Amino acid sequence: MAEFLIWLVAALGAIGGVVLGRGWGRAEGKRAGKREAERDAMEDNSKRVERGRDAVRDGRGAGDPAERLRRNDGQW
């Protein structure tokens, strides 16, 4: 009987370890996913800001105002 109880405790311990390991892995995966999403969002934001700055720089100081008006008129 004692031998059966030892096997039962060992089996329950193994099952508990598997469940704990899966839960831990899932939590780590969620954290890693959140960090990756935040990093991707920051990279995307910085790219957008840079493109906006380039567009402003190219649009405001790009030569003669009359020529800019002619170029822009075709886009309307």
C-alpha cells in the first residue's frame, strides 16, 4: 500500500510539473509577444516620423513657390 502511495504522489507531482511548466511557458510567451509588439510599434512610429519630417522638408523648402503650386495643382 505504501508503495502505491509513493507512485501516486510521484505521478501527481509529474502532472503538476507539466501543468506548471505549460502555464509558465504561456506567461513567458505572452510577455515576449508584448515586448515584440511594443518594439515593432516603436520602430513603425519612428519610421513614420522620419517620413513625415522628410515630406515637410521637401515640401516647404523645395524651390520656387510658384513651381510648387504648379506641381501641387496636378495632385488635386
